[in-house]
Amino acid sequence: MIFFNGKFLAQSLTGVQRYAIELLQAFDALLSAGAFCAPEPVVLIVPSQRIQPLPALRSIQVREVPSGNLHLWEQVQLLRAARGHMLINLAGSTPLVKFGQICTFHDAAVFDVPTSFSANFVRWYRWLFKVQGRLSRRVLTVSAFSKERLVRHLGIGAEKVSIVHCGADHMRRQDADASVLDKLAVEKRRYFLAVGSANPSKNFARLIEAFAGLEAPHARLVVVGGSNASVFAHSSQAAHEDPRIVRAGRLSDGEIKALYSHALAYVFPSTYEGFGLPPVEAMFCDCPVLAARAASIPEICGSGAAYFDPYSVDDMRAALQRALHDEVWLEELRRAGSERAPRFSWHTAALGLAGVLCELGVLHARSTPA
């Protein structure tokens, strides 16, 4: 049998969990369409205690395994349930001691930017990555940048790492909730948007400083994400108190889509990303993208974004300033992003996963759909 690790359904929804859910559903659609066949049943093993709804699956079976502590569930109950069979992990963590599984490591951040995490988190994931870098049958990751960093840190051959990009076309299915503009008291095309967590590598402090230095009394910067206090903690007092900066906190997908769709521009100042999903989501919503020239971001955004130095507040501010006054430039960015975005679909990602499984002999392609 072929098993998928469903631990992600018991976790809060971040980019990693969205990757697992969307990729699994798109892969199930390929099986249902008859494009590929598995010689054995394909089963999603899920913990009994979940906070995400079960994905709508037609060809992949679902098996529930009782759970308490989620870490122990993955390391003990899941390991026991999948003993002797292929296990595919799509959301970063995996059982430590299983041989021959497929692991997905989205980035090498625990090696490259360890100060972004707790010491215990870094110790555990460095150990897990190194052990499974050797024991696993294949490692999946989401960009050429992440592949290069994983090969370097794990000491494994490049041929063992396959790239299966993220998709972002879930934004096309999402209905926009435009009431969020009134809720946040912002006007269409009069605000910059930034979405992310309080992780220091998201670089919000410099973005806030850059925006606070703009002489643009009617502009707004909407900051979406959790732990707003941490986001603003390292900015100056003046920037911290700037009334033009709107702290939106956590929002629904519908509200975020509406903000993407009506923003003057989306700003992505991150200094480290394995992929960087938000700017591609913005492109799917016809929002111009201003992005950091760092890590995987130029690889993923390509010609669909304009770039700035994420370590230079002045360079970031110059990009914001131009966006406020150069409508022709913004329209060019909007068109470029719309052309770039479609290459990152979940269907394409699922084809990539299916290709890896065919290469490993656990899946077979059909010449024509059944």
C-alpha cells in the first residue's frame, strides 16, 4: 500500500499545511481521471483529533488512527500503521526511523537561519533532516534554491532531491470578501499589503521603517498575519505609532483575497524563503508585486515582480515611492505577474509528484485516461 502522512490536518493552516492539502487533492484528481494508476491502494492516514476538515478525495482512501500527543502519533502510531509500506510525507515532519519513505523538506532554514527558531526546534529538525536525508528513498522540496541548500547541508546527492513546486491557483477558487476594506478602513489602490508571520526572516521591521519614512499621508500599509506585537517589536517608536500602518492580524482567505485584489501593490520583504507563496498568490489576484532580491524569491517570481535589496531600508522605500507615483510601471508589473502565475498550479505540482512516484516504480502512467 501507499500511505500519506495526514498529520497536517491536525495543525494550523500555514503554507506548509496548504501545500500538503492542495497537492494531495490535486494528486487524487489525477488518479480519479485515470491519468495514473497505483498497483496498490493509496491511503491517507489521519489522526483522530483534527482541526482541518478532511480533504474531498475520490480515489485516495482515508484511515483514521487514534491520536493524543501529535508528535508521538507521528513517531509511533503512524510508524506502526505504515510499517512495511511506502509512506509519503508532504508537510515537513516525518517519522525519524522509517526506511525508504518520501520526505518533503520545504527549505533548509534550520541550518541557514537557526536564530529564527527555538533551540529545541533547531536541534530536532536538524537531526530529523540529516537522518532522513540518508534513510529516505527520495526527498522532495519546492525550489532549486532549497534543493541546493539541502544537498549541501544533508550531504546527499542532488539526484536524491526532486523539486515539486507549490501552486497558488487556489486563489482563483476563493471568493473575495470585500467587506474587509471597510473593516480596516482602507481604500482601493491606496494601500500596500504585506502578509506573513512574525518570523524575523519575514523582515517586517525594515518594511515598516521604509513605509514610515514615506511622505504620503493618504497611503496605508496593511500588515496581515499572526503575532502583530512581535512584528512591530523591532521597529522604531515612530514607525510603531504611525497611524497609516494597519495591523490586520489574522484574516480569512476570502478577506486576504480581497486585499490582494485591491492593493496598490503587494510587498514581500523576506530575507529567506524556500518558495514564497504570498507573492504568487498576489499575482493570481492581478496585484503588482514588489519583492526582495533574496533566497528563492527571484527564482519563483521571475519577471513577474520588481525587486529591492531587503537589507536596505532606503532601497525598499524607493520601490514603495515609485509605486505611489508610477502607474504605468505598476500596470506593467500587473501584466507580468498575471503571465508568470499560471506556471504554479496545483495540477502541475501533482504531475510533478506523480512523475517522481513513477520514477520510483510505485505509480504507473497510462497513455490515455481510463
